[in-house]
Amino acid sequence: MKKLITLAIALALFSCQEEKPIDYAIISGKVLNANSDKVTIYNSYNYDDQKEVAISEEGTFTDTITLGWNHKYSLREGRNGLNLYLSKGDQISITYDAKKLDSTLVISGIGSEVNDYLFKKNKLKVSVEELYKEEEADFKQTIIDLKTSKFNLLDSQEGLPADYITHEKNNIEYEYLNNINMYPRYHGYFTGNRDFAPSEGFDSELSSITYDKEEDFKFSSTYRSLITSIFSEKAYNSKDTLVSPQIQLINLYGTLENDLIRNKLLYNDAQFGITFATDLEDYYKAYMSASTDEAYNEKITKSYNALKLLGKGNSSPKFKDYENNAGGTSSLEDFEGKYVYIDVWATWCGPCIAEIPSLKKVEKKYHGKNIEFISISIDDKEDHGAWKKMIVDKELGGTQLFANNNWKSEFIESYMIKGIPRFILIDPSGNIVNSNAPRPSSESLTALFEELSI
């Protein structure tokens, strides 16, 4: 009898235990003619949070994604990309032919409705160049029509959660406002009229934007981009010449009252901005005085301490046995005894290519002097042919090298390079002169060379 009572109590306790809540989504799929042996799934709010998932020989993949409050993710396979919206408990299946994703994509399973909507919405996009080339009145009408099409699609899509619809309506409005905000810059760029200015009142709708909408900030990458763009324009167009624009931007973010928004924008800027800071100490102090997120602060402090090792006079990190387009391999130590001006670039980088004419002029001016011009490509291995071709097509001079592991090359990581083009100047003893040297298009570069009597 006692055994029966004990068993009954045990069963009662077991049955009363709460089931472990589901905090994940399952993504599976099949890719025909895959361009890669893996898919990479990124957290769109935090790109440090990413997972690489192997694609089998049959083209299948599957993985479990643990979710917090963020729902938005991106899936990458080769050069194919797909935006995803994941909720806890979703079981999404994705199939497509990598050679023709747009016409073959099929999304099914629990949670597929939102993702199907996102794919259809993406098809509504228009050519960026054609859109921003339009004159003001036509441009405004085009983006109004585009906004209406998005709303109509959202209303017609069945099975969407009510809270998603609410947030997405706000997001569509932000996408419309973002187009208005970008128009002056993009119109000037695509029409070649760099002095273009919109008519008075063109951007009056931007005054409706407030910067404390935490739920919108979490949901909408466009809302985050809008705030970043507006604050950046204020900082970089400021007439205050006593404080660098980089630090002015940090100070502007510091005025935001919402902790999550302020800390995220500060971190987004600092994780890259600190590597470009012209005054590392002042930048770090400004950031630390504004940020209250301990996890972010720990990461930026780690970067700060690493960057201090890249100061003037410190020994330069080394690269070894990089492929030399002229034949064989080259290492940094091969150039000791000369100043070395290094250009870190890639064939897909527009700003890098824009510097090529200026770099050629500088190379010609200092030909025969005690300086070596080295260009290090961080292209992916599959773009090796494009690198070789561009050297010929653009008649690139100097020493042309190919890094051994693109962005993850030890030399690139040691210099904490987060964006390109990046220029580095090293002295004849292998010590750093400037880890963020002026670009070839900057007059300050030749001034620096003259100061060093190169």
C-alpha cells in the first residue's frame, strides 16, 4: 500500500511540472545547384550572432535557432540572400534552385506566412538608380505608390499575426520616410549633380520622426537606419570644428533617453568607428561616458586596448607568404629598409576602386623613392580570378598581393580592419607610422610623406 501511495505522489508531481517553454525555431531546407557548402543564418539585430549550417551532398540543411525577443534573421548561401522572420515554435522549410531563387523559392511549414509575405514584398522593390534619378514630383509619387502596394499586399496576406501587422505598418511608413531622407544624396550621386538640394519643404515629413520608439527600434531595421542617418548628417555637417564629427556623433547618441536605443546605436557606431578614430583616447572616453550597457562596454574596451597596440612607433603585425601577382609569395619582412604604404582593398569595393587613380598618381610621384606601395586584396577565394583580371584591366601598379583568408587573415584581424579601403604606413624598421593613414586622394598623404622626407 505504501508503495502505491509513493508512486501516486511521484506521478502527481511529475504531471504538475511545467513543460519547458519552446524558445527556438527550426529551419530546414533543400538547395539545388548550391553555390556554397553551407548556409549562414544571421541575427539582423546583432550580426555577431550567426550560425553556419552545413549543406549535405543532397543539398539539404537543418538547424535550430534559439530566439530572444528579436524575430528578424537573414539567410545567406553563396550570393543568394533571404530575409526571415522567426517566432518561437516555428518549423520553416525552404527550398529553391540557387541558379534561379526568385522563380523557384517555396516556403512552407509553421510560420511560413510571414516569410512568404516578406518574399513577395521584396519583389515590389524598384531599381535604386532609376528611383533616385527621378525628379522630385515623380519620385514622391513613385514612393507613395510603392507604399500603397506594400499596404495592399500586407492586407491581402492571410495568416499573419495581429502584432506583426501592426509593427509592419509602422515599418512601411519608415521605409517611405527613409526614401525621402536618402533622396538628396542619392539623386545628386546618380545624376552627377553633387550640388543638388531639394526644394523647401520636400522633407517636412521627417519632422514626424521621434527617437524613443523601442518596439519600432527592435522590429524595424529601417527605423534604426533612419535615426543613424539623421544623427550622422547632424554630426558630419556640423560647423563645430573643435570636436571631430566621430565624437560629435557619439555625443548626439548620448542624448537619447531610451537605454536600449542609445546603447545599441552607440555600440553599432563604436564597434567600427573606434577602429577609424583619429583620436582614440577621446573617442573611447566619449563612448564610455554615454554607454550604460556593460556587455557592449566590455567589447569596446577590448577593442580599445587592442588598438592602443597599433599606435605610432609600435611594431607592425606581419603578413607572411601572401600570393604575389608577379609570381611567388611575399611577406612584410621582404620590404624592410623601406617605408611601406599598404592599401587593403577588394574588387567588389566601390570606394576602393575610386581611390585607384589617385593611388597611381602617388605611386608615379614617388617612384624610385624609399617607399614601397603594396595592395592587399581581401577578396574571397572564389573571386581570385576577378582579382587577377582587375589588375590587368585597371593596369594596377605597385606590389599586388592576395591575402590568405580574406577578412579573417591574421594581418587583417590584427589591424582590426572592419571596413575598406584601409591604408597603413609602416617605417623602414617595421614600425607603425599610421595604422589609419590618409587615402591617396587626400592632400594630407603627400604632406605626411614630405614630413618624413620620403
